[in-house]
Amino acid sequence: MNPKSIAGKITFIHHEKNRAVIEYMDNGKKRTIQANIDGSEKKKEGTEKARKKGHRFLMGDHVTFVIKKTGANGSIIFAENLKYQYNTALELLINKAAVENKFLGYIKITDDKYFIKEIESYLFFPLSLSVYEIAPTEKETAQPVYFKLENIDKPDKITASLYNHHYIPEFLTAIQSSKKQAVIEAAVYNITPYGIYLNLFGDIIKAKLSIDEKLKAAIENNSIQVGTVLPVIIKHISLSRIIVDLAEKP
């Protein structure tokens, strides 16, 4: 006989230990039980599809689960087979984000990963940082910050990004160079069949040149090799990558 499925609500999450506390009713009495939320339950299902679609549990999630007893005489109980039902607080935030996507929260650092805790709902969201962004320090976690939600059309994949960003100086220089279409001296640090890899502004900013027939010929006759300095201009710049092209064809 299959174990009875019980309805409950996640009232606390210990992110460092991937543990959640679920509150539920048992014969008219309020009880709590712990559950593992690190995704191992999905892994046990044995399919790649199950692993990819595992829900990221949040405080306020209404879930169903079954009780499993272990230890001597079943003295240890915990919840397994968690299934997400809904989260009213999350739905309210998503609806608000569709109108005015600006929230206040605190930055939290767990295992070198950054999260934002929304100040009213206590919901945690992964903080999305650009590769060119200076990561918040422990000191900055003491003050509330404004953030917005991203991917609100996919509740399981919602992330947060800060309103105020602190970028590395080299990225700010790259932005100005892109606006002016200034010629930049870029040093070749690697060459593969897939591209010529460049250092811009020292060795902080990376970019890649796709190899066309002319560049292939220049590589073959050693006009371009590791250490060669090439004049480039920035054709596209975003928070995730920089695309360059030669200012002068070799």
C-alpha cells in the first residue's frame, strides 16, 4: 500500500544544508517535519528529464509529501517525495514585477554563491552577477538593496539582479571605447581552430576573433601568433561578453 500523501507548507529553509522545515496538520495538531531539498529525490527517479525539471523550493511553498520513518522503532521521521503545489507569496511578487519590477532585499552569501532575500516575503532568489561586475562584499550584505526579478515567466528559473552595479574599471573603459569606436590594442594569448583569443586592457577582458580565410593565412605564415598585438574595435558589448573585429585587416 502506497504511503499517504500529506499537504504542508515550507516555513523555513536552511540553504547551507539544503534542508527545509514543513508545517502540516496531523489530527488537528500543528506539526513540523524536515525534508531534504538538494534535488536528490529527483535524481532517484533516474531520468535526465526529472533532474532538469526539479523545482527550486522556496519559503511559502505549499507542497505534498510522504512521511518516511527510519532508525530504531521508526524514531526518526522525515519528509520525502516532495511535490510543489503553489506559492501565493511568489505569485504576488511575479504580479508586482509585471507592473513595477523593483524590490528591496538583503544580499546573502552561501558557499560563495549570492542570493537576494526579499524583505517582506523572505523569499530567496539567486543573484545574477555579470562576469564584469564586482561581487558584493560581506559588509554590503548588512544594508538593504534594490533589485529586480528576471525570468518572471518561468517561476522555477527566476533570478535577481541589482539596480546599482559596480563594474570593474576595465569594463567601464570598454564601454567608452565601444561608444567612440576607438581602436584597442589586443594581445593574442591563444590560437585554436575555433578562434584567436585576445586580452584587452591588460589580461582582464577577454574576446575572440573568428578565423576567416585571411586570418587563417596570417596564422599559417606566422604573421599572427601568441603574443602578437592586434588593433581591434568593439562591435558589441553586453554584461556577458564582448565581440570585437579587426580595425585593420592583416
